[in-house]
Amino acid sequence: MDSDRIKGSAKELGGKMEETAGHVMGNDEARADGVARQIEGKGQNLYGQAKDGLRDTANLAEQAYGEARHYVKRSSSEVGAKIDTYPLPSLLVAGAVGFFAGIIFRRS
């Protein structure tokens, strides 16, 4: 949890208390200050939530990158092993793919 969320919640609570005290005492200025403090606290809390969200997103992206990297390495090894096992069919497939890619891209 981000410190801005904690500070914002504390400001919001303090603002509610100040607003209530101003209401009980009939002091409109204290009530207005309390409301302003609540708004400031809500803003700071939202800012902290956004920072937490970005941090979580960055962690998920890093985890997804690591998993994708693992699968690409594994797939590359498997393809290499198949090419070593079947070199002639691999050459024919690669040639056919290149031939058809050339036809498709030449028309564009």
C-alpha cells in the first residue's frame, strides 16, 4: 500500500472531524476547512491508488515477459532439434514458405 493512500485517508478523516466540529460549534469557516481537507485527502488517496495500480501493472508485465521469454527459448530449442533430426524436409518447408511469401508480398 502506498504511503499517499495512508496520508490521504488520514487527511480525509481529519477533515470529517473538523467539519463536524465546525458544524457543532456553528463555525462555517471550520466546516469549509474540513470539507477542503477531505477533498485534499480524497485526491491524495486516489493518487496513491493510481501509483499502486501502476506498480501492480508493471509487476504483471515483468512476469508476463519472463514467461514469454521462457516459452520462446523452449520453442526455439524444439524447432532446432526438429531441424537437426529432419534437415531435408525442414529445408523444403522453409523454401515453400519463402516462395509463397514472395508471391504474396510481390502482389502488394
